[in-house]
Amino acid sequence: MSEVDARVRCGWVPTDSKPNSVLYREYHDTEWGVPLRGERALFERVSLEAFQSGLSWLTILRKRDAFRRAFAGFDPEQVARFTDADIARLMDDVEIVRNRAKIEATINNARAIGDLDVDFSDLLWSFAPAARARPTTLSDVPAVTAESTAMAKDLKRRGFRFVGPTTAYALMQATGMVDDHIASCWVPSAV
């Protein structure tokens, strides 16, 4: 193992040298839990979290570049203009997850962003809980919180789809709204 691989990480991060494990480690070490703001960046994460539902995050990570290409770099204004022809194109794209409901939800969510009366980034971050101590173990990490439930409810009220409380909490973790790295993890706290 290299020095980096010997560092203590969250228990969901593989330690072997397989390419998929390296990809997962890089994601954990450089992105997961890092505060992320901005409409396009957060639209991408909301969309990818929705596509991940029922699948492994590794599947989404491996396909992320293809998703970016297929969904116009996750520019909400461009995605909001997608038509039935775009849906057909996406359903034929073997490089992404071809789930019609998730594809249609992504297009719908881009349109919902355009209909917002508040900044999308500010809206999502308004649900971030107060900073708290890192969890001691993975079993201390919740799947759903009051804040993620409130976020999901508000997003659904505003017309978003595929944004249930569990997906909302995964989004909060991935974008640094909460810091769920375990206490012994080497990744420095972003708060």
C-alpha cells in the first residue's frame, strides 16, 4: 500500500488497488463532504444522486463523464429545453443509466430550477443543519434526518422529482452540508 492508501478513511472506502477502488478513494478524499455551491454544480449532484437511487455510487462515478456529456454539462437552462427526441437519445445512450423515469425527472428538475423564486444553491443550503461532531463510526451516520426530510418535502412542493429524504441526505453528505466523515478519517473537516 502507498502512504495515501494507508491513511484511515471512512469504512465505505475500499483499500485495495483495483481501478474502481482508486476512483472511489479519490472521490472520498477530494470531493465527498467538501462544501459545494452553485446552480450547475448542485444540479449535477441532485441529478446524479437521483440516478444512483437503487444502484451503487461507484456505478454513477464510472459514468459521470458520460452523464455530463449527455446532459449538456448539467446546465439547467439547456436541460430544461430537452425534448422527446432528447429523451429518446438518452434512452439509447449505453454510457449512462437508461432509466426513463430518472431521465424525465432530471429534465423536469431543470425546469423546476428555472421556476424557482430563490437561488437554487441558497435554497438547498438553507436546509443544512448546524455543525456537529463527526460520527465515531459508520453506524452513527443516519440515512435520513429532519433536515433532509424538510428539504425533500420543499423540493417536491416546488415540482422536483426523485428527491426523497434519503436522496436529500446523501446530497447533503456529498456536498458538505453535513460532515459525515468518521472522526478518525484523515480528511480534514471543511467546517
